[in-house]
Amino acid sequence: MRPGNNGAVGIGDILISIKDNFDLAPSSVILSGLEQELAGVEGREDRLMNAIQGLPKSYDYTIIDCPPSIGHLCFNALRACQEALIPIDMSLFSLRGVAKLLEIVILLKEQLGHDIKTRALITMYDSRTRYSRLVLEKVKEEFGSNMCETVIRYNIRLRETVDYGLPVGDYDKKAIGHQDYEKLAEEIIHSESISTAQGVDALNRPQDILHKAEEYIDRAAEPLEGEPEGFKMQGFPNYPFESSYSEMVQAIAAKPYSSTPDD
């Protein structure tokens, strides 16, 4: 990922074998300086894609964990992936972030011709609260097939595993967090086989999700059914939906697309 090619370290050089058929490419605090280092560098949006293509062995799946911000790292991840899972929690304010990210996905298609299958993933779901149940019902009603069937429930075990440095499956196989993510993995594998059989037309269109998200944001001030008059969805101040990400995408994708790594 470093702009200079001489003496650069590839992903294959840093892989750590976690388990059989499961490798991890860790990052470090040095990666935080990449945003500034890549500024103005030719082919900066293709760095991660080229690095993955240059791996010494092939993988069935490559999972890229993105930072909670939109910049060169996020662009590289989207450029390298075929599918994007967009997590949204039970605060409808998160839909604003979803809408902005989808705007980038759409522009990547327009600027670089890169199709990405997109789906929303409900996380931090707490079935004990009526609010969460009402929001989940409304989100499912609005997004339909544009969201994962699997819902990731709130589970303290998922936080504890970070402290212990263990996968949740090793830390507590009976945890609902492990059960939910295992179900999500099965859903992704199953949906991939369906998409392969149906072709490109089976891709979830990000335009559809963006349209739903924007409609949902516009109606966010309306009370949920069953709630007292005056009840409003959490976290939605009344300001217009705007984004300047289109200019940022156009700047990053200023050169014609080339899939050939820089020499």
C-alpha cells in the first residue's frame, strides 16, 4: 500500500496464520498516515486491489474491515471488493452515513465502471426494547431484499472478545454474537451462489438502497406506529440531506481506470 514501490512490503509478507485456511493481514498505527501519503499519487484508489491481486495464493473470501470514515482507505476497500455490507445500528441517524456511503458506491460505478453488490446489515439490535423492535420492523418494511436477513443482536460477549484477543467462536461458542455471525456467514455464502447463477442482474442496486434511505430520512420525524403523539425517531435533527462526496470521488477517480499495477 505504500506509494513508493522500491522495498515496499506486500500483504503476503505480513500474513499471520490464525487457523487452518484462515489468514490475517493486520494493520498498525502507521496506516493512519496513509491518507496524507497517498494524496496526489497516481493510481491511489487501486492500491489495495493491486496488492490483493498480487497475493501468492488465492482465497475463497477476502474480508476488508474499514475504518468508520470515508477517505482513501475506504475508497481502496470499495474499489477492491465485490460486495459491501453496510452496518446500521438501531439509531436511525446511522442511515445518514449509509446514504453518504451509497453515494460513493454509485459514483464508483459511474466513474470507474465498478459494480458492487450492497446490503444493509442490522447490528446492535436489542430485542428487549420496544423501540428497537419497532425500528427493525420499519427498516425491514422499507429495505426488503436490500438488507441481510441476519440481524446481529447486542451481545456483551462481542466486546469481551476484544479484551481477550480471541474470536468470539473461541471465546464462547454459545454466545448469541457467535451464533449471529455464523448465520451471517452462511447467508453470504448462500446468496453468492444464487447471484452467480442469476448473473450480474442479481446485484442489489445501491441506487435502490440510497433512494430508500433518503425516503426514510425524510419521514424520520414521523412517530412510529404505536408510539404516543410527539414521539420522534432517535438522533435526527431537522436539517437537509446534503453531501459533498461526489466532488471527492471525482477527484480521486480523475484518471481513466486501469487494472494494471504501476511498475
